[in-house]
Amino acid sequence: MSDLTEFLLTRIAEDEAVARALSSQEDYMLSQSFYGHSSVDAPVTAFMERFGIARVLAECESKRRIMEECADLASSEDVYTHADLILHALALPYADRPEYREAWRP
């Protein structure tokens, strides 16, 4: 497993763990905002509905599948270059992490 692959799998697992830990809080915040009992305003509520727990979990699964496909393609040198570029792109949202390496920047 490459350092980049390990980095990505660790970040994805962290995202997934946070999403699962917050799932009950998200439900509570959304229910309160719908009934006007919270300081959560409409734009925040709309953002939470669109980019909520289910979306984060789906994106984690999607990223893992993309990574699996890239690993499967790595047997061909030409395809490996494309797979490597895909993995670099997947790492970009985590560029603010101290473990991120500038060499991974697409």
C-alpha cells in the first residue's frame, strides 16, 4: 500500500467516524430548526440537508470504490499514471492536514 493510499484510507475512515458520531445530533438540529426552536437558520439547515451524514457516508464509500479500481488498474504502467492522478485528486480536499504531501498536489 502506498503512502498516498494509506493517507486517503485514514482520512476517509476519519470522515466516516465523525459522520456516524454526529448522526443523532444532525437529526436533532434539523428537527429543531424546522419547528423554529433553534438558532439554526435556513441556509445552515439547507446545507445540512444537502451535505449531511448520508452524503458524507456515501462519499466515503464512493472514494473507497474509486481507490479499489485504481489499485486494480495499477498493473499497467500507462493506466497507473491515470490511476495515480485520480488518487492525487481524491487527496486534494485533505491538503490542510499535516500529513498531506505537496508532491500529491495534482
